[in-house]
Amino acid sequence: MSPSPDYPELNPDAVLARLNFDLPPERIAQTGAEPRDTSRLMLVGETITHHVFRDLPGLLRPGDLLVTNESRVIPARVLARKPLDAHGRGGGVVEVMLLREEERDVWSAYLKPARRAGNVLFLGEHRAEVVGVLDDGARLLKFEHDITPHLDDIGRLPLPPYIDAGDSDDVWRERYQTVYAGTPGSVAAPTAGLHFTPELLARLGRMGVERAHVTLHVGAGTFKPITGPVGEHVMHAERYSVSAVTADAINRARAEGRRVVAVGTTTVRTLESAWDGVQVQPGEGDTRIFITPGTPVHVPDVLITNLHLPGSTLLLLVAAFAGEERIRAAYAAALADGYRFYSLGDAMLLENARG
């Protein structure tokens, strides 16, 4: 992205300040569109046009490669209890937010109230001991066995804090997953994918849009706003995987001059983490990649994404991808035209500013 005459400064702190906006609370979507593909879709390129998400086949091209993040959200929020003492006292409740499995049967987790190393908790009937504390305050919980198969019974989906989840978790078990979710591991949905339906994916396939998927397990850091200088913001590590089949599909599309369409910022971060300077490499690992204005985005040509929080790392990513001026214009249009924001809201289709 090259500086414009109006906004020559690419300093991320200055960009973030210029992208700040006030959002009325009623514009934060509390429910997703039904059907999913009836959400609104703003096409942002040299001009801005307004559509419905199910119009997507008319906005993509035969030969485009649609790359999705197939990670599945786990029921990571669990109400645990403390053990009773010798006199039958205690047994208070501790809210556990599981983050990820760091090693076999050892999970990082936020605990409220916090517990010290050596403390024991019971998640349902499953015993865990606090065996360490991480730099960000998360605790390490050592389980006696694999806890993952039991989370459906003892946990709830970890919805974003700005969504009023209500008392029932049942509706969210389906609605806060993409229709193509596969590998369990995320504690937040890759929400740009929530707009797709099986029927829409079938229509895209019939018109010649190819599909591939990556995996990035979204961490709790996706909710973390930037509260200080951008250069001091610490991204949480997130685990990603790119298969040989997906890497080959992406590299072939690029070599043949076909567009790579990333569904969601998590897909962008995965592809850029797997980029070796020439092509996408298969493999897996942890990424802390932080894409800010001035950082070239090499792999995707088009990005499907939701409307993000002011002061967020995601807002900087889309500004790096599409250019600050386009994002300023797009968000002004969204605010003026009644678009719904955040995880369950409407979507944008952004063209990469590199052309």
C-alpha cells in the first residue's frame, strides 16, 4: 500500500486513531441473519456497492479459489468447582475459560477467580490441577486424561462478551459454527464464514469457484483490544495448519493468474504465516503474525470479512489489506446505511490494495 496525498503517514498508531469511530450499541448484532446468507454484503474496491451475501456468486469469478478456515469452536467455558475440605466446607465455583492444549492433557486457561499452583479444580467429574502460571496470567491446568471429548457435556460455547447469550446454550451450538467446521480447537468462531450455507457453497462450486481450507484455532486474544502503542501490543499465539493439498491449490491459482479469496482475517493470517517469500508452504505451527498498515499482504487477492471493533488488530489488518482510505469510506458507509457490526453482523468483500 502506498501513501496517499491525504494520508501520507503509515504509522499504525496514527492509522488506528484515524479509523476510530463511535458505534451505537444497537448496531452490534445479537443474532445472525436467517437464513445465514441473507446478511448484507458491501463490495469495497474502487467504488462501494451494496449487496446481499447470497449475491456472492455474481461478485466472484469462475476459477477463483475460495480459502476457508475450517476450525470448530469448542465449548471452552466451564463452571468448575473447588474441592471440599476435610470438614465438607468449600466447593466454591470457578469460571474456567480453556484456551488451548499446550501439551498432552495440559491446557492454558483463564480462571475467575484466579487460583495458585497446586490448587485443584473439578470440571464436572474431571480433576485438574494448576501446575503453572503464564506471563499473561493464564493458568496451566493438568488433567488426568483427555478432557476434549467431555467438553460437549460440561462446557458452553465462549461467545464474545458483546453478545447477550441468554440462559440457553443450545441454539449457539449450531449458530456459532460455520457450516463447514471440522477440526475442534477454536475459542471463537472464524466469523466471516458464518454467512455461508451449503446451498450457497454448492452454487459457487457450480459456477467454477474452487475451494480449499486451512486451519487456525482462534484464541481468546481475538477479543483483546489495542490499549497502548501498537508496537507494544502482544498477539497471542494461535496454532495453524496448511495441508500440502491446500498449499498446492493456492500456488497453482497464483501461478495461473487466478484470484485467491480468503474468508476471514484468520485465513489471511494463516496464509501470510505460511508464505516463504515465493509461495505458500505446507506445514503447521504457532503464529503471532500482526499485520498492520505498511505490511504487504502477499497471498490473498480478495478478503471476505465482518465489520470490526474500533481499536482492534483486525481493523488494522483490513486497512493494511484494502488501504486506509477505502476502509474509512467503507466504515462511514456502513455506519450511515444501517449495517450490523461484529461477529454476527454483516460482511464486506474487500479487494487487495496492491491491485
